[in-house]
Amino acid sequence: MIKRLDDSDCCSSKDCRGVSKWTVWLVVETAELFGVGEATVNRLIRLHRETGDVLSNVSRCGRKRRFDLDWLRRHAEAFPNATRKERARDWEEELGSSIEASTIGRGLRQIGWSYKKSQPERAGAGP
């Protein structure tokens, strides 16, 4: 959609002083094309002008990960039948920090392990 800008458009407002009508048109069209607000387009243009890139360099959130996959790999190889709760308990005893069993489960999937596979021995079972 191409529209003609005249003096009554955004360029005459306080926010757009010194900006060409072409720039305003480009921002408006880009925002409509990608379904974002004009402020987002302006922010990305400014970020690209200042850094040469549009990817944010801000960290995602909160604390950095402190999950030792090497420890978990060694523990899984040494104790293949341990449950996630047992691994979490051993983590706390050895490393001194608490960890949830669900975090252990995610770590196990990351190192290629799934769930505990051995079945407990049943009395009277067998061929």
C-alpha cells in the first residue's frame, strides 16, 4: 500500500521534526508489513545505526546457568540406575547447592540419557 504524505502527516509533528517524509513512509510501511509498531521499527533502526546489528546484546534474564553437565555425565555413568531425586541429593552433597529433580531430568536429556530403564527385581518373577 503506497500512500502519499503531505504536510499534515506525521512529519509536521514535534516527534518527526527534521525527518524526511520518505523516512516516515518507510517506517510506517515496514511496521505494517511486519505487524509491529512504528516504535519497534524506529528502535531497530537506531540499534542498527549504533551497533551495526539488530540483535539485542542484553542477557535474557536473571541468573546465569550454573548447571554442570560434566558432573551429571560422570554421575550418570557411575550410577546408571539412580533416580532424578537421588542425583539431586548427590548434587547437593557434592557441590553444595540445591537443584530440583526436574532440572536433573532436563540435564539428562541434554546429555542423551532418557529415564531410568532398569526394572526392580520382582519376587517369583523369571523364566
